[in-house]
Amino acid sequence: MKVGVLALQGAFVAHATCLRSLGADPVEVRTPDELAGVDALVLPGGESTTMSMLLESAALFDPVAERVAEGMPTLGTCAGMILLGREILDGRPDQRGLAAVDISVRRNAFGRQVDSFEADLLLRDLPGGPFRAIFIRAPFVERVGAGVEVLATVDGHPVLCRQGRVTVAAFHPELSDDLRFHDHFLKGI
């Protein structure tokens, strides 16, 4: 199974390493042709405004939006969550999102880099007990639309959501030694 990892900026290497460890064939996606050859896609953490501009300059924004809208299994973490949301709060006025999940996402909602933290989360549908989630300048969801499932919260704020075949997380599962999160994503493809 070929799983694309958007490789324009951010933590794409760590995601690819997790996926490879689980037997998937990760493909670094930088062009529309590379995107066309994958069965699923991961949008990693990084800087969401930069990623949005790079999607545009690489002529990937519309092809990614189309593939996701057609039902391609997609995982977005941190900046990926921001890009996949319908509304980006505190973003640049010219920042575009993919509008794949009916949520309003606040950038850097938990604070700055020094406010980064870890938390044990009980993730719905993930067996084996709590998952140690790493939050770095993390967003959270302020509004959840109809059809969106909230799978985990921190202090009452949704940090893991799913709508259809798109899952978004405010944290960085790729920085954990626990591969259950990526394994669960692969089994859902």
C-alpha cells in the first residue's frame, strides 16, 4: 500500500519512518504526479501558513483538495489539522484551507513553543490503553460541525476528530515510539 506523505515542509520524515515500520510504502509527495500514485495521504505537522503557500506554489493545493474530497483516506497532524479544517482561526488573511473537515481550528491555541506539553489520551477506537500525545504549538478545535466525530479532548477542547475518511489530530503521533496511531490509520485504509 502506497501512503503519500506531503513532503513540502514539516515532520514528513518521521511520519514516513512510522509508516515504513508498519509495512506500508511511504511516498514523499511534492508533485501532482506523486500524489496521483498514492492510496492515502498524511499531512504532517509544520507551519500551516508556509505549508499552505507551498501547496499553492507546487500546484498541489487543488489536486490534494480533489483527492481528499473524492474519499482518499487522509490523516492531518497539527498543521495538517489546520489545513484540513473548514475554518482557520488566527491564520493569515490569504491562508487557504482544504475544508475537508467541518471544524474551526485555532492555530497555536495551547500557546507558544514554551507551552508545549505531553498528555495521556484515551483515544476512541484505539485499543491498548492511553496514548502519550505530544503537543507542540498545538491547535485545537473551537467548532465542530455536523458529521464530525470527536475522538479525544484536552481540557474540553477537541484534539482528535474524524469526518468520513479524514482524521485530524492536534498532536504529533509521529514523535512517539507508540505506533498504534499510525497502525490504526493504515488499517482503516
